[in-house]
Amino acid sequence: MKILIVGSGGREHAIAWAASKNKKVEKIYCAPGNAGIAEFAECVDIGAMEFDKLVSFAKEHTIDLTIIGMDDPLVGGIVDIFEAEGLRVFGPRANAAIIEGSKAFSKDLMKKYEIPTAAYENFTDPQKALEYLETVKMPIVLKADGLALGKGVLICNTLEEAKEGVKTLMLDKQFGDAGNEIVIEEFMTGREVSVLAFCDGKTIRCMTSAQDHKRAKDGDKGLNTGGMGTFSPSPFYTKEVEEFCEKYVYQKTMDAMAAEGRPFTGILFTGLMLTEDGPKVLEYNARFGDPEAQVVLPRMKNDMIEVMEACIDGKLDQIQLEFEDNAAVCVVLASDGYPEKYDKGFEIKGLDTFKEKEGYYVFHAGSKFDGDKIVTNGGRVLGVTAKGEDLKAARANAYAATEWIDFANKYKRNDIGKAIDEA
Ligand code: AMP
Ligand code: GLY
């Protein structure tokens, strides 16, 4: 079996690693990939949005299954194009990926089908948004409707900040067309949990829970990033929370999408906030989380490719997911200065240490070859994941492993998973 993975981050590295464990898989390609993914896959110099080239490549190389890792191509309709060409592909079609691509869509879906989420209003007219702000309690949350690399969410403590936020999103268009429409949403407090699930359009099977750390600095300070580290499972995602979400969130979301004529096949990522009034949906994504995949996939006992095939064939009801009874922590090693300005091109040393170590992984997010060296090539450079018998052990192992790696402007958070001490 030949596989093509579309994407180039730590998530796609984790997907390539999981795919490589399937005995039927004889060859993996990744477009565009990175230096770490090259351990499992032949990297192909085609961008994730170059749909025509990807289709031609899949045909020429008789690819049996293409897995789309990233949000942009999914929202842009890559799955529809592959399907129209008779190619087998894992991921939601554009009309279902909109659950991530438009926050206004997902909020309206939740309202219509009574899925618990924060109270909100959608606006396309900045003047109306400003008038509405006069009537609401602070803090308040403003969200650009479209994809904005996880950065189009503004939490505003005062009316002035909120008005400024409307200007930033809708008039200055800091996130481009993503700000043509905005959601203004009630501010919630509580623990955040990410739950990834395989979906076949009808059936949804949740994976083990995880929690991300989005801010750049210790103590959840600093700017929002793509994610500075994760742990799995979340001790705050109790049986009770899980049962509530099974009843009121996951299957309801699947049924809602099907009822709208948008059956969802692929990975549904539900971002939850565990509020005093119960769990509420913060957001949906239409793909694996990054770096959630880096802690969830290493703990999965099932063969990922078999589960993906069951999703495509509408047979997910025949599969039960199983996870190891342990924990995993991923600490992101970034370039100092991320997510703003940073230098890259520095040699990364120590990567080989991971090869002999069971239960330790180094997933590359931004790296490339420079001759026979591997050098830094992004803000997030590596995700160092380690397993342990429990979260504390996994955290100690992951932090110990971050010391095996060396590059010039290495930066990490020191408190990934620290919240577990309060559990
Ligand atoms: P989102 O992309 O919608 O998940 O938002 C990014 C981050 O902003 C979330 O992970 C939360 O930390 C925060 N956030 C989003 N919506 C709210 C809300 N209604 N109340 C409080 N925090 C929020
Ligand atoms: N880690 C958050 C995301 O993948 O959107």
C-alpha cells in the first residue's frame, strides 16, 4: 500500500510514524514534509495547496490513500477534488470542513442543534458589532470567522479594547478575509480539553483526551501560538465529563452535520471548556490537533490506517478504539522569539539519541536538511514527546529528553503539564 500525507508539521510527522507501523504500507510520501518526516517518508516538493500537482502525483505514483493533515487544504476542498478524480482520501469534504473554516457556521450549528457553547452573535457589519459591544458584559471574546492560524481570537477586558478589536479584525483586516465576519462571544472560564475523534459521517469514535498550552510563555503568559506543548490524558476530563459530552456533544455534532447534508468524515477535534455550568464547546477543528496528535497517536493501540480506512468505508461502527493505560507529554522546542521574530538555520544536534529509546519521540515541526546536517526552519522546531506510567512520570521523561537536543536559540516552556499537579 502506498500512502501520501499532505502537510509539513509535527502532526504530519506523528501521522507518518503511525502509518509506518502498518505492515501493508510499503511506501509513504509526504508533501511537502520536513527533515524529520524524511525518516519515514519520501518528501515531495509540492505545497499543500497545490491541488493539481498533488492529484497528478497521486495518480502517477498509484497512491492508495492520501491523508490530509492540515486545515487549509481541507477547507479549500482538496478532498472533493481527490474524490472527483477517483482517488481515495482521508479527511472531510469542504462542506464539512467548514465546521473549522467558519466559526459563524459552527456557532449557528451548535445553536440550531442545542449543543452547549458560549452565547454569541455574528456580525458582518462593523458598526453593528460596535453598537452590540455597548450592551454586553466584559470581558468579551472576538473571533475572526475564518482560518487565522489559531490567532484570530481576541479576549478583551474593557469596552475600549473590544472596540479596538473590532477595528483590528474587521477594518484593518489583520487576518485578511478571515475578519469579514466576526463572532462576539461570552467569555468563559475553566479548564480546556481537546478531544480528537475519528468519524465516518455517521459514527464517531473519540480518542483519549489531551490538553494544549497555547501561550508562548510560562504561566500562560505571552502571545498565542500554534501550541507550545500538550499532555494526554487530561485528568480533568473525568468519566462524568466524558459521559456528558457523549450525550450532548459528539454524536449530536455528527448527526447535526449529517442532517445539514454535510456528513463529516475524518478527524473531528472538539475544543471544550469545562465551565462551572458544565462542558461547553469552544471550537471545532476538522483535523488532528498539533501538537495534540503528538501525544495521542503514540498512546493508540489500534492501527491508524485501518481506522482511517473504516472511516472512508463507513464502517467505523465495527471498530473500538483502544489506548495504552499510561500518559504522554510533548514539549515543543521553539526558536526564541516565536511567534514574532526569530532566526533560523541553526544546526540541530542530539536527534539520534531518540532512535534507541523506547517511549521517546522527536517530532519535527520546522526543520530542513542543509547538506547532511538538519537545521532549524521555523518557529516551532521540534516536539519532544515521552510516555510514562502516569502524567508526572511522562512529564519528567519529556523534560529530560529536551536536554538531549541542542540548537542555537532553543526556547521552551517549563510548565507543560504543570496543571496536573492540581488534579
Ligand atoms: P478558539 O480558536 O476558538 O479555540 O480560541 C482560541 C483560544 O481562545 C481558546 O483555546 C481559549 O483559550 C480562548 N477562548 C476562545 N473562546 C473563549 C471564550 N468564549 N471564553 C474564554 N476563552 C476563550
Ligand atoms: N493545538 C491546537 C490546534 O491544533 O488547533
